[in-house]
Amino acid sequence: MGNRIVKMIKPYTHDKFLGGKLIFKQCADGFRSGSDGVLLAGSLPQDTKGRILDVGCGTGVVGLCAAYRLPLTEVIGIDCLQEVINLAQENAKTNGLENRVTFIVDNILNPTKMLAPNSFEHVVSNPPYFKDSTPSPDVNRAIGRSYDDTTLQAWVDYCIKMAKPRGFIHFIFPTDGLQTLLDCLGAQVGGLNLYPLWPNAEALTSKRIIVTVRRDVKSPTILHKGLVLHEADGRYTDEASRILWDGV
């Protein structure tokens, strides 16, 4: 029969977010967005207006959830991988948000001049979580999950640089790595707000924390009560459900 070239088709999933209000195409393998992205988008106040930058946007979950909730915003997402940007652009069209949400390829370690510094009211980011971990053989997963001190510092510096003076920067990060993130922030930001995410009401430690700061302000730090995610039987709490399913 002769030689044949067999093209491998990469498997994808179509995942529902905000209770099915948004549908996302994602790679079945590699880094995948989940509830963390929805919770980060939920950290933006309901009266948010203006421009939002999603740094490390992946397939667009944070940016598109934010745009769905906040009709008076324009969202731009950046990621260094063309493959995930293609998926993010497709997801924007699938969900009818392509007129307000734009996704572009850029690398924060060597950024182009496509985006001007000091130009976003809000910058949101779900940075890589795991320090110096064993790299995944999947490049998408490796870039999305792992960082070293130099990479994280560059990531945070870029987020701060892109925010307007007095603009807001929002992160979601593992609580046990909080000090590492805080060490990267420096003196250019203030108004630190910490929102722990508790697995359940009996938990003694949180696993994730939402960190919000403002550029060029000197406001004091506030530690909030945070959000309890699950009931004792594993169901989401009513408050968490309103964020994850209803887009509050």
C-alpha cells in the first residue's frame, strides 16, 4: 500500500463554565484552566469599567469570564504560546465576546511594543504555581505550572508596569507560596488585600489566596475573612456557587 503519513489529531474537550453560560475548548492534555480562573475573574468588582489585561491568559477563561460579567470593559489577553492563543480566540467567538476581548501572542520575558505600559485599569494574572518543579514533557503544561524566582519576578514586574497609576493588579496563588509573591511586589504597590480561599469551614489552612494590590498607592494591608469553597459533604457553598455558576 506504500508509505502513508498519519496526522495525529490532538484531543480537545469542551468545558462548561459559569453554569454553562460559557463554553471553552481546551486541550485534553497539558495545562487546563479550572475554577481558579473563575474565582480570579470574580475578584473584579461588579462596577469595573475600562481596560483589563489578562497576563498568561491560556485559553481565555479569566478574560472571558470577566468580560461576560462586566459589560463596560474591554479585555486583552496575552500568552507566549500561539496554540493556546488560537484556542482563546476561538473561545471568544464561540461565546460571542470577540468584539470586546482580544487575545495576542506576547512574551513577558521579552515583550513586544504591541501594548503600552501604564494603560490598564485592572491587570489579572494566574501565574505559574509550582516553584522549580520537575518540568512536564508537555510544553503547555510546563510553562503554565512551573516557575523560578527570576521568572516570577519578571511576571510580577510586567503586571505592575502595565497597570495605570492607582490601577489594580489581581493574582491568584498558592497560599504556601504567598511570601514569595509578596517579595516580588516591591515598593511600587500598596493597598494589599488578601482573600484566602478555604477548602471548607473546618480547614486550618487555605490552599489558594487572591492577592489584590494597587499601583502607586500607600494604603494599608487588609486580611479578609475570605471564601469557604465547600460544604462538609463536598458541595460548593452558596457563596462559592454564586461566583462559579452565576458569575457574581
